[in-house]
Amino acid sequence: MSEYATAQKSALKLKGIGDISAGKKKKKKDKESKHRLEQVVTNRDDEEEKTTKAYVDKRTPAQVAFDKMQEKRQMERILNKASKTHKLRVEDFNRHLDNLTEHYDIPKVSWTK
């Protein structure tokens, strides 16, 4: 029973119900707190600008070369895909399907016949 000795035995207090919490009083903001907030915001902006200007590339030369080649290959793929129209792509695909053997075709299954 000693565990329950510290429990509070008052009624449950709910917000918005009852005469006590009929309306909340709004706190007035003083001018000093606004000024402090503005200073903090400007200090953060200054720090962010300093960190972005001081960015140093920590990649090795091999990593830089790898990234450049990846971008180059990606641009080649994009240009290759953009050079064909939809009609040409469909014709190439149909030609490819014609060259495949019929082994890969799905056989027709009919339950009625």
C-alpha cells in the first residue's frame, strides 16, 4: 500500500471545462524579446553564409573523375533517348519481338473448347 500513498486524490482537471479555465490570458510580448530574436536570426544567417563559403571538396581525384564520367554517360543516355521519337522506339521494339522465338510466347488456354 505504500506505493499508493503518494498518489494524488483530487479530481481530474480538463482544459476548457469549468469556471477556472474560462479564458486564457494572452501574454504581452516585450520589445526586448523581439529584438533578441531578431539578433539570433541574423547571427544564424551569418553563420550559415560563412559555412557555405568555407565548403571544401573532400573527395579524392578518382572520385571527382568518376563523378564527371557518370554525368557524361548520363548526358549521352539522355541525348540518345531524346533522339528517337516514340514511333521509332515502337518500331524497334516490334522488330525485336519479331526476332524472338515463339518459345517465349504464352500459349492460349481456353476453358470452353
